[in-house]
Amino acid sequence: MTTTPNRLATKGNDNRGFGVLAGRGEAGNIQIWVSNYQIPAEYRGPSPKQKSTVMNAGLPVSAALERIPTSYRTYSGYELLIRGLEDKARYEIAVETVSDAGSTETHFAAQAMNSMLRIERIASAQTVELIRISYFKPTDVESCDSKSS
């Protein structure tokens, strides 16, 4: 995402671990970062009585560390609507997925309808995806097959 200089407005993220960040590069390519983060269950809820030494006015103070109660919505995936595209243009989409199960990369092509692309993905908890969207080039047909790494 650091190579995507123009940030795009997004909707749908929340303050409970589901995040979305999007941008458009100078060549018009779009990158979208989707994160379905959850704190692992063993780190939620009441904590064992751990002590931490903190400094207060230069003097060490021992304090119990409390965990913030956390709950999550159950997401099984997401739907992306990318608007403002060239109508009926074809796009190449690459999705890099990282989860507890490992990492994969998938490539496919899609056509914009009404200046919009719609992408639906299954994404369990602890999944992060980077979606790259670029204009489809007819010579790139071979690169549009699904593959895993």
C-alpha cells in the first residue's frame, strides 16, 4: 500500500477488527487491504494477575494489567463494490490471502458493469487480503488462472 499514493474512500470497516484501506496508483491500478483481525481467544477476557512496573513521575509503580473486554461480530466474508471504473472495461484482479491456514494468491478477470466491480470473498477470522485491480490486457490471458502458493 505504500506504493499507492492516492487514498480512496471506503465504507464497511468497524472498530472490532474488520478494516478496509484502499488507494489508486498513478497508473490507475487500485489496491485494497481487507483485514478480519480478532484477538485470539486465549488473550481475551480476564487476565491472570500479571504485574507491570510503570514509571510515574520518575518513580516505579507496580500495577495489575487489565484486559479490555472484547467481543466480535461473526463475519464469514465480505462483498466489495468498487465504483467509478470505466463501464464495460475488463480488469485483472489478483488477491493475496494470508490466514492461519497459510498464504495463497488467486488471479481472475472481471468486467465492470454500470462502472462498478463486485467481488465477494470468504474470509474467516485472522484473515488479511490484499486485492490488486488493474486494467485487463488481452496478452495476459494466461496469468488469469487460479493458483496457490
